[in-house]
Amino acid sequence: MERSLSIIKPDGVSRGLIGEVIRRLEKNNIKIAAMKMIYMTKAQAQGFYDVHKERPFFASLTDFMSSGPVVAMVLEGENVIPKYRELMGATNYKEAAPGTIRADFATDIEKNIVHGSDSPQTAAFEIGYFFNSFEVIS
Ligand code: IDP
Ligand code: MG
């Protein structure tokens, strides 16, 4: 059993895609174990993306992630990390497979609608960043 942290980013929320993303999770039998809406400060976004702090896009990315509310979810299930990343599609929407969330809705390499953890280690950090143990329903 694996967990992943999913975020519907500010572009997904403001464009009315919360329902669409959740519909795709449910359609693919991905269990949602926790969910909340958060409006991150710049400092909170910087903390979340700390692994990317040396990257040239860090300032812009953390501005974007703190520009509006996001929906954070904990997903749970067998191989849910690769399964959800497959539903999301490649980081760059131009390279994302047809029918993936990013191919269908992203407008920009940065504004790509969704986040998903990339390993069990990052998932543990990311889930703990937003949720305490009582908020995750197993
Ligand atoms: P991921 O979200 O597919 O795991 P990461 O490489 O972890 O991709 O990058 C985190 C986020 O940073 C991406 O989802 C995207 O919003 C943004 N990002 C990644 N690469 C670039 C880039 O080259 N330019 C601008 N933003 C980027
Ligand atoms: Mg990543």
C-alpha cells in the first residue's frame, strides 16, 4: 500500500477543474484518503518545493503556487505513485500523453494543473507538510 500527495494547483482551481481531476481519480479507482483546500503563503510554497530551490524556475514556481488556493489530497492504493503520475502526464504538457490531465488542460510547463509525489520518500514529506495523522483516513 502506497500513498501520494496530490495537489490541484491554483490554475486548476481557478479554471474550475477540481471536479474534473477528482472525477478522473474516482474513475480510475484511486482512493482519496484526505482532502483540504489551502491558500499557501510564499514561504509555505518555498518549503514545499525546497528540493527545487536551486532551479531557475523556483521563484516563479513558488509565486504561482502561492497565487491562489489549491486542493491538497492524499491518495492511497497499490502503486498509486506511478499510477497517478501516469494520469497526470509529463511535466511538460507538450510531451504529455494524450488523454492525461496535463495534455488536456495545462497551458504552460509551470501552469500544469496538478502535482503528484514522485517517490515514497517525497510522498511522506509532502503528506506531512499538509496533513496530520488524524486527517488521513486509512
Ligand atoms: P513534476 O511536477 O512533474 O514532478 P518537477 O520537475 O518536480 O515536475 O517540477 C515541479 C514543478 O515545477 C512542475 O510541475 C512545474 O509546475 C514546474 N516546472 C518544472 N520544470 C519547469 C521549467 O522548466 N520551467 C518552469 N516551470 C517548471
Ligand atoms: Mg516533482
